[in-house]
Amino acid sequence: MSAKNCPSWLKDSIFYEVYPQSFLDTNGDGIGDLPGVIKKLDYIKSLGCNAIWLNPCFVSPFGDAGYDVSDYRKVDPRFGSNQDLIRLFEEAHAREMKVTLDLVAGHTSIEHPWFKASAEPVPNKYTNWYVWTDNAWTESTSEMPLIRGFSDRNAAYLPNFFHFQPALNFGFQNPDPEKPWQLPTDHPDVLAVRQEMKDIMRYWMDLGADGFRVDMAASLVKADPDRVGTIEFWQDVRAMFDTEYPECVLIAEWSFPKHALEAGFHMDFMIHFNNDAYTSLFRDEQNRDSFDTPGATNGHSFFDREGKGDISRFLGHYLEHFEATREKGYISLPTGNHDLTRIRCHRSIADLKVIYAFLWSMPGIPYLYYGDEIGMSYVEGLSSKEGGFGRVGSRTPMQWDGSRNAGFSSAEAEDLYLPLDPDPNRPTVKAQGASSDSLLSHLRSLSALRHAHPAMGSNGNFKIIHGRKNKYPLLFLRYTDEENILVAINPSAEPQRVNIPKRYTILYHLKKYGVERETKGGASELVMSAVSYGIYNVDAGTSIG
């Protein structure tokens, strides 16, 4: 298997997501900054991560943690300067690492000069750069909730998320002829918006950025239920990448890889949108009544000790998308992100070791959310900050060591961006780095294993050996023409025994955690203790396919 026409470095990449506000503060103001990210590049690389996804760092009023941009071409002073970001690119490249930026393409802040101009009652260049109706009294609908009375312009505008995030006008795929304010996708003002977004990407890639993760990538064209117009726009962007920036990456927050990779993205996250496949793995019992619930739920994650999960809920959806996209690009299953409850919730370090063995053995590209490498907890009971609401508990300061403010900042505790985890036993990088049995050490060894074995990498083939509805364990094969690797996963508290098909002869183990092998009459059986995994080099005998 090989994804075609993708940046060459993706085949062996592991990403680290940095939420810059909470990573490392170097100037004592209580907020993390870009010099802090630069200072920790060697640490990030030590995790086996050779690429970074940097959450929004552009000028913003921070109503939604920077996902409400008011200047796409300027770093917000809280993080530093444009020169600091350029230096981050340079320092990362010197370490053979990549840096991707977060692009909020579908909307801006109401503080953006474009929107302020568009809100003026007198027509101007920016009048149609956002989706405005032709009358302030236009009624909202469930498909089109409108904000009225913002300015003296006799119109209502369409927000893309929160009320202060007005939708940029990428046009309507099927405009209503009775509503002339619904501009077609080829309207000159719509084309101007599209060109501006492409120029913003060019601006940062020319300065050294290695690509973009696109927030709400499917949200651009309106009245587009099948995403036809949105897909056409991103295909145009991809053509620009292929021609001008072939080694830069385009990453979607779409959570529907068949659409995202058809649209030209090199990669899509399979997370909690559009389907509950990802949620069924890790967060089903946590999210029944929360921000993250994607729809149907039975309240039992597969990766839970109770052993009541159903791996078929994940595999049915995943395999459909994997087979449809395997030659186009990559699917990512992240440990978490700034919108999700921490994967540590209700889990032990042993549970996380098994989860990470699964994620680091799957096809596509792993993403590690800052702090997950040490098992940082979701902090309950925090007040909302910058539009975070229930997500705030996953955005608390990185825990570096046992010093003041866990080494995050020299500021007074009350001046920190968010409070630290108050648990006196909270994990730290320093403490875990000193232990060979720690989660941090375990993850580093998994990264090294993945880098050393192409069959475990982004382009390795994938085949389910044992993955049955409501059953444990999960066994799958990763393989290339040169090697075959068998992965066995048992997240449950019940020991499991599973036969290895006779055609797969185990040669030696690469890494195991609570698993032993028994051989009787030439047949192999894995004896798996509670919460265990094994990764084995195997002789596959005849052709696998």
C-alpha cells in the first residue's frame, strides 16, 4: 500500500499537537508562547514525534481560543511575533521536524477588518465576503441560524460556529433563486474570498510552514449537502499544493476520510464527527451527555476494562474508509485533541499503554496530544475559558516537573492561563523520564518500534485476523513485501486465549505487555492477561492478500 502524490515525509511521521497557550511560558505572563515551543523541540523529538500541529497562533480576541481570527498574517502578541514563528520553522527544520499551522478557513472573528467593513451599510469591497441576507428581519431556520442587529447594515449574518464567528462566503452550491443574497460559487466576490484564503496559505508556506490542518474543513460552501462545492474548492487548493508546495501537507478536520481525501487532503482525522466509530473505541461511556457525543452510543468503549465494548462498531466504518482511501492519503486516529476529554479519564497507566500500542500500530499517522504522553488528566469543574466550556479540562498547563507551577510558568498561580491539575500526584515529564516503566518511556519505545519497522508505518498494509462483534481480543496484521507484524490487543480485565492461524508462524516478539505464547502440535496460541498486548514478527507463509 502506498498513498500517491503525498509529501514523502508523511510515510514515517508521528505528529505532536501543541496547544500553545498551555505548553510553556517563557516570559512570565502566565500564557504559553512560541519561544516555549522552540525550547521544547528536542523534547518533542525525543518522543519520536517528527512533526507538530500548532493550534491557532494568529491575532484574535480569543473568544474561541484563537479559532476566531482577526489577522491571518500576524502572530498574536500573547505568543510572540512573526519572527518567532519563522524561527520555530527554522529550528524545527534543523532537527528534521515539520511544523503545520491551524487554518480557520470557514469563518473569522467579528473583529476582523474584513467583517467590520462588510457590516457597513454602504457597499464596499468586503460587502459580500461574508454570508449576509438582504434584510435584517430575515427569519432564521435550523439550517441557517442568523444573527440580526449587529450593525446598521440592513441584513443578518450567518455564523459558522459561535455568534462571533461569521461565515466567510464561499458561495452556495444550490442558491435559492428567491434569495438573491445566496451567491453562487462562481460569483466574483466568492472567488475573491477563495483566492485570499489560498494567498494566506502561500504567505505562511513561503515563510517556512510545512502545511495546514484545516478547522471545520467541510463547512465552507453552503446549501451543499453532498459537499460537492466544498470538495471542488479543496481540490483547487490541492492543485496549488501539488504545483507550488509538493512537500507541504493539507490535513482535514472532516472526520469522513472518503470525502476529505477525494477533496484533495493528504490526511483526515477520524474523530467524533459524522459517526461514532472513534468514540466507540475510547470515549463512549464518558460522552453520552457531553459536547463530544456524535450520536448513537451504547455507553461502553472497546478500550475499557469492563470488556463490554464492540470493536465491530469501529471496524465497519474504519475499513470502509480505509479501503476507499488507502492509495489517496492517510487516516489519523489521535490520542485526543483540544476538543476531547483526555484519554486518561477513568483509565490507569496500564490501560493507556495498551491503547497507545494499538494507535502506534495502526495504519495512517498517529497524533499525540500534548500531555497524553505522561497521562495528564482531564481537570473537572473548571469555569469556561475562551469558549472552551466542557473542553477546558483538557487544556490545562503542561506538567514538566515538580517545581513552581509544574515548570510551566514563573507567574503567580492566579495569573496562569488555566489552573494546574490540583492533584498532588499529577504526572510530570521529569518524573516519568527517570523511570523505564513509565508511560513516557513506554511511548518512546513504541515510537522507536514504529520508525524501525515500515510494516507498522503509515504505508504498511492492514488485515484483521480476529475482530468480532462483542468479542475480545483484537488481532491484526501489518505487512509489506519485506515483513509481517502481528498485533494482539486485549484492553479488558478478563484474560483471553486466542489461536494464531496456522499460516502465521511467530518468529519472535518485538514488544509485549502481559502476553505469553504457547505452542502445541505446531499450533500457536496467545495467552493474554488482563489489559495486555503483544507485537510479533511473523512468517506469513503464502501470500497474505
